[in-house]
Amino acid sequence: MNGAFGLLAALHDRERTGRGRVVRTSLLASVVGIHGFQGTRTTIAGQVPRAIGNQHPSIAPYGLFRTADAPVQVAVGSEGLWASFAPLVGVAVDDPRFARNGDRVERREELRELIEKAFGTRSSEDVLTALERAGIPAGKVRTLDDVYAWEQTRSQGLVIGVDHPVFGRLELPGPVLRFDDNTYAGGRKDHVAPPVLDQHRQQLLDWLDAREAVR
């Protein structure tokens, strides 16, 4: 991904300046670079982060919480959001234990237990509905079958149907990019199935022969 970004940036620069570039990146650069937030926490603040699961290191509540059937990710990223969120889990907004973000971070585990006690008897969809009404950013952690059955996934063309000569009608993950003049993912309404063994042998041989003839 970083290589693709670099190449596109270099091509754009070439259009502007006429100068070509060599683009370099690496797996190490990508792994180190993705830790920008925690990296500056170490280089600037001198703090070495420790594992805290799926919780935000400096904001609370901001992370993964269990419900009766599936975990939900909740992002209470401001005091205004906390004022809307606290009543949903039976906590007074001005409870001195959690009055400010710093207090909530310090008492993260105590707060997590209260939240999961409130969420634990409710379905994830019920919890998400309540959070949405309160304006709290949240999402459900979905199993893959739930992802591909989800209306939001299908509305974006991220599931496509193909007719396979051996296995019949199949559903496959769809293209992730669409352009403004393409109504359908991948630019076409009807998609083709992956080829069977040797399906395109003759076309490939003909193409190679044509290339050799040009030479």
C-alpha cells in the first residue's frame, strides 16, 4: 500500500516537474510508520506503551465492550459525548470517579466493568441503536458471515455474484474501488467467475504468437 502511494506521488510529481523519482519503502518502514501515535508517545513523552487490549491509551471509554451476543466498539472522544453516554450505562455525568477524561482513564477497568454490566443483558443491535440515538460513534464487531450479509456491505457492491461452469452460482468478495462514472463495482454490472484450469490456454497461446509475429 505504501509502495502504491509512493508511486502515485512520484507520478504526480513527474507531471508537475518532469523529473522521475526512485520510490523506496519496506515492511519495516510500514510497521514502524503505522505506529505514529504510540511512536510519538515514546519519542516525545518518554512513555513506553503497554498492552491494554482493544482500549484507547489516552481516552476512556474508547474501545471494545461486550454485549449479550457480540462486542461493540464505542468511541466517547469528548466531554460532550461523555455527557450523552453516561446515562446509557447508569452512571451520573458528574460522578467524581469519572468526571473528566483523565479520571476515566485512571479508572478504566472500573468503568469498563460498569459499561459491560449495562450492555451485557442487551443485544449488540439494541446497544447500537441506543448509541446511535445518543450520537455516540459505535460499531459492531461482526463475524464474516454477518459482514457479507450486512446491507451496508451489499449496497457498496462488496459482494458480487458469478456463474461458475463447475460450481454454479457463487458469491465472491467484490472490488473495493469505484469511480464516479462507474455505476457498478469494477465498472461493470455482470462479473465473470475465476477461470478453471486451462480455460484460456488457446487465447494465451494466440496472444503469445501474435507478440512473436510483431517482433
